[in-house]
Amino acid sequence: MTNSNQEYRLPDVINIGGMKCGTTSLFHYMRAHPEVGTSRYKQTYFFNDQGEARSEREGNWHKGLEWYRKEWPTSGRVIFEGLSLGYTDWPIEDGIPERMHSVLPDVRFIYMVRNPVERAVSHWMNSYAKSMEHRPIEEALLSDIDDYRLNAYVRRGLYAMQLKRYLPHFDDISRYLVVPFEDFRDRKRETLRTIFRFMGVDENYWSEAFDVIHHPASLQRRKNPVGMFLQRSIGERIYYRLRSYQRHWMETLLYRPFSKRIERPVLAPDVQARLLERFAPDIEELSAITGKPFKGWLESR
């Protein structure tokens, strides 16, 4: 399962998404497993073309394969890459499966998914906390709801649409492990066993690190005017130059005193029903592709 070139190990398994589906926690759990090798940071942005990722400085394809090789350890039975933004954000970011196939034709994938309505709420909270979103949640989620090119809250929750971008290049469905966030959250030990088994490492390994939840939505905070001033005067100049863990500490130390906790919104029944209507065909298609039931996602809460 490992790459034959021991001098430069490249990933055996890549987590391709989705956003706000537990990918950060999974990355840290992988780092705690003694048989898994990871990059130092969660996101390499290698398969993002320059200019496609959140900032033009984050698309690293132009740096070449030698740069990517140096991101990986030589130890570990299996090498794992955590999610980079854009791996399942087509068509905003295009060409990623093609680039992956040109470099890693034998790679396998973990795709973490979540009730798309719940995912959209967490996505809005994340964007609102970072002042990337100023609209009320219901306006933001329903705006251009039928045009996934314009509505990121919808686009990132169309899991079947995103997965189908990979299938022409990696057509063996056994290469994919689709992990519902709900299982990851509520049946963690069993779900991690399934993930480790898929990867070919000790499925019975357990660590106290697996009890930690990273970046929970319940800790999201919105900046006040002072926090916004700090973001504009300092943060926007250096934020995208930082690694993900440095960004986390920047948010914690620089902005926390000038921010307020965001309570998780409760959607009006008619808004939730409209979102479920929008996602329903994709949910059914995802079930057909993977053979997994996602019926619970179609129920109103």
C-alpha cells in the first residue's frame, strides 16, 4: 500500500472533504496513530492551482512535485494528507482530480460528509465569525439557492456532484471511504476502526487524543469593531502567510478579547424545508453511488 520510493514518500490516502465535517479532528487523530505519517500541517494546497484557493498565495501546484515531496515524512506505514481547501469545491476550483491522478494514480480517498443543512449552518457560522459573511443566515443560505456556482453553502454540500468529479479519474469505488459526520461524532470508536481498517493500519489502536474535538462550532466568535480594526490593520496583511495552526493562535490571542460567542442559529421550518428540497436529489444520488443510506438527512428536525 505504501509508495515504493522510500526516499520520497507520497500520500497513500487523501481526505478530500467536506468542509465543516470533522476533517480537522480527523487530521489530528491521524497524527496520533503510530502507523500513520502526515505532513506537518493539515493543508498543503498542492493540488490547488495558483489563484484557485482562498488566496493566490495558497495554490501550490506551480511549486512542482519536488516541493510537494518534501512535505512528507519517510516514516509511517501509510501516509495521509488532510483536507486542503478546494478539493471538493468544484467548479470554483477545477482540475484537482486530474492533477492528483497525474501524481498519485494509486491514491485512495476519505470523504467526510454531513447532513448538508447542518453543514451549511456550521459553514455560515464559520464565515460569519471571520467577518466573511454579514448577511443573516437565512438570507445567506437561500440566496441563489439554485445556482451552486454562486452559493457556496449549497455547493459544498452537494457531495455526489463533488464526488463525481473524481470518478472519471479514479473509477474504482472501493478506493473511497465516505464517512458520515454523524457516525464520526456519535460512534467515534467504531468509526475510527472503520477508517483505520480502510487505511491498512491497526484498527484497534486508541489514544486519549481521540477524545479531543478540534474547532467545534460552539466556540465560534464574531469580532466587534475593535476586532475588525485589528483584522483590517494587521490580520489581513499576514493571515494568509501563516500556517493553519498559526492562524488558530492568531484568532485566539489577537481577536478573542474583542469578540463575542455566536449561538448556533435555529432555521425556520420553511427555510429548512427549502434547503432539504434543494439537497434531496444529491443525497439520493450519493446513496446510489456509495450504497450507504442517508435517509435521516431528508427528515426535518
